[in-house]
Amino acid sequence: MGIAESRYIAAMASTPATAFATVVFLKIPEFGRRPATEQTRLRAQLEAALAVAIADMDEAARVVLDAADGMVLAVLGDPRAALRVTERTLAAGAAGLPLGAGITHGAVREAEENGGGLLGDGIAVAAGISALAAPSQILLTREFRDALADAEPGAEASLVKAGTHTDASLRAHQLYRSDARAARARGRRYALAGVLLFLALLGAGIGYRVSLEGAKGFTDRVSAKVRAGASALAQRLGR
């Protein structure tokens, strides 16, 4: 059992034997081929970067585990926080720490054998797609995207398709990557829809007032307000 694992595994004590969690696999590429001194340095950098990234996360909501070529983070109930922590970790470790990440949302369970830890399909899938991630890249599954959309509708707008992956069990997984431009484009569409809705409501309100006052009465009232406003502005400018 690693240092990070022994520190956080108690967080699973209050969860069912099997639970659904967002699983992040942070992978150091070609870790096994590196000299022992470099492996030690990279692992220390990764532990430090992840510790900083999860500092504001509730310990009862996450579990951190050592892996042979990186680290695993399991987050209960907050997919957006898991993605945010992953982005922070990759950003913090960008200098001298090659690191890719795979994220999914799947089943995990506490392992009673081999000193404890976590097992489950979620960890296996996250590990598999992390091997496809380039340094500083995050790849995500459709299951994570769906969990993110359920937890925070609209947040999934920043995720765009990044191909498919067939795992060792011959299951195909649709992969996604984060794209800030997609989120901005969706934001612009929402803003335009809001403007159109406002104009529609404004038009409906005008139509209703005209129906009550008649076209001439409504026009006369608006013209009077415009003249009053123009007169007040002229007086201020005259001062």
C-alpha cells in the first residue's frame, strides 16, 4: 500500500461495497523504461502536484491510490471537481513532468485482498485510455461526459469527440477531449437565444399594450415619453 493510498483509503469506509465514481488515471508515459532515479523524481513530482490540486476537496469524497506508472484518483459524486483537479495536476506538473490522463465514470469497489485499495471496471477503463493520452492531454469516456451532464447540465459543452477505443474486453468506448472553444461557442448560442427571447417577450408586451390602448393611444404615450426625455437632456446640456 502506497503513501497516498494509506492516507486516503479510509474515505471509502462510509461507501457501499460497490459504488459509481469518477476515476482519473494519471499516467507517466514509458515509466518502466526510465532509470530508477528518474522514476523516483517523477513520482515525487506527481504526488506533490496532485496533493496541491486536491487540497480544497473533501477527503470523504475522494480516494487517491498509487499505480505502477502513475496515480489513481476516485471521486464520489462530483465529476466536475474530478476534471478540475486533473487539469490542475497536469498544469502544475507541466514543467519536467510528462503526464497524460484518462477519465471515466464507472464502478469501483474496495479490495479486501492485497492490502486493500480499489478494484473495478472504472479503474480498468481509465487506465486503458490514459495509455492513449499524449503528454498534457486528458481523454474522457462517454460515461464521464454523461455523468458530467447529469451533475451540471451544460458543463459537457467543452468536451468534443476524440475518436474511439476498443479495450481488452473488446468493448468500444467513445472518447472525448476538453475544448474551451466549444464551450465559448455554446455560450454565444445561449446569449443569442437569450436576446431573441427578450425581443420576443418585448414584442409580446408591446402587442398587449397596443391591444389595450389602441394604436394611436400607445403611439402618443411613447412619443410623449421621448419628448420628455429629450427635453430633460437638453436642459442638462444647457447647464
